[in-house]
Amino acid sequence: MSIVDRVRAALPALPPAEQRVAHLLIADARAFATLPVTELAERAHVSKPTVVRFCRSVGYDGLADFKLKLAGSVNEGVPFVHRAVDEDDKPNVLIIKVIDNAVAALLHYRNDAASPLFERAINALAEAGRGKHRIEFYGVGNSGIVAQDAQHKFFRLGVNTIACSDGHVQLMSATMLKPGDCAVVISNSGRSRDLIDAAEIARKKGATVIIITASGSPLAQIGQTQGHVLLAVDHPEDYDRYSPMVSRLLHLIVIDILSTGVALQLGQELRPILQEIKRNLRSKRYAPSAD
């Protein structure tokens, strides 16, 4: 059942003021997904809190959550290009739509991110780093690029880390993992056969498996087993129709959170090393012109 169908079914049970908001949605769901709360309230002749209460009455966390999911269901965008844009959009409109789409997804994820699960993942990675164990990042395609970014951030922390984007290398590398090691598996769809196989091998070898993917996917199920961690990243981007854009940004944010958390746990002794790296990198820059 679509969101509009759900609202239509719930309509008789809603208070009169919320019914006016529901009728506004049913009349033009696409406009509802893009209009600010002030204009929605004015068009429905209700208060702004009533609009928020309506969203909660039909089963969502609030207006932001409702609009994000509604946009994903009513806005087809341009297939294989971007879900938030239309064929005739000019550059000034593209800027607003692409950035607003990314910001909305980031804010939604901020509210949904499970801090206890992040704490478990950070603790496992920091413990692996302190114990000189291996930390490996697996991804294919666009997720392989995220894995490389993760390796780039983590190796500066002085930990033993690699990134693998080749399915055969992932299987061989996962086979060599041991208890105390960590395998971080990144996937937009959570359905890549290579990544599922590598995650399963890493789990059987006793490594801690940290999964970054969509909840409900086959790969996510491995992260939900005892001793492992699922960092679910859900978004309205259809991986069968669009190249990863918002999903890649969300995955990079997750990596930033993990690397920052591990850096904080590894303590003060790490900071002189990071300072020295920055100092040495200055020699790679052109000196400013004297004139």
C-alpha cells in the first residue's frame, strides 16, 4: 500500500483538522512533499502543529520523516540520473533540488542513527587497533570507493588496515581473518553476492563483522547475528533505478563517525602522529607567490 493509500484508509479515523491536511495530501502528494510546513498549514487552514500531528497519526515520526518517505514514493525523478530532479530543470533548480535532497536524507539519518550500535562498532574497531589486529573494508562498485575512503582515514590512525573491492581478493582476505580482527562490509543494496560471501566467511573465522547497508537486506541479517554489528542506512533512493548519490554520502558520513570515534578512543598519543603527517604534507604544496 502506498503512503497516499494509507492516508486515504486512515482518513475516517482522523480528527477534522487532520482530515483537512489529509485531503491536501491526497489532492497533490508531490506538492505536499516539497512545500514548507507554513504553506501546508495555510493551504489546509490548520496550525503548523496540526500538520505534524497528522504525520504522527498516520504512523511517522514527524513531518521530516513523512516528507522524506513521501518524496521517495511519489517523485520518480529522471530514471538512472537522479530521483529528485525533472527533465526540464535548469541549473539553478538542480542546485536546490540536489542539495535539499541530500540535506533531508542526512537530517533524517541523524535522527534515526542508533548510538548504541555505533558505540559497539567504535569499541570493536578501537580494540582491534590497540591490539594490532586487522581492520578490513569491503565494498564493490560505488561502495568500493567508500571502502577506499575508509582505509584512507583509518591507516592514519596507525592501525593495520586494507580496502578490498575485488570479490576474489575479499574471499581470500576474509579467509585469513582471526578473532579480534574486524571486517567492515559496505553495500547500498545489501544484495551483492560477493559481499555476502565475504561477510559470512569473516563471521565464521571469528572476526567482528560490521555491516553498513540497508536494513532488511540479506547482508543486514549477518550484522544482526550475535557479536556483530549492523549500522543500518536507509534512504528513498532506489538502487535499481538510480546511481548511488545520497546513499554514498550517508555511507561516507558513517565512516567519518567511526574514524572519529576510534581516533578519540586511541587517545592523546595519536595526535602527535597526525600533527606530523600534516606537517610533512605541507612540503607537497606549492609555496605562495612572492608577488
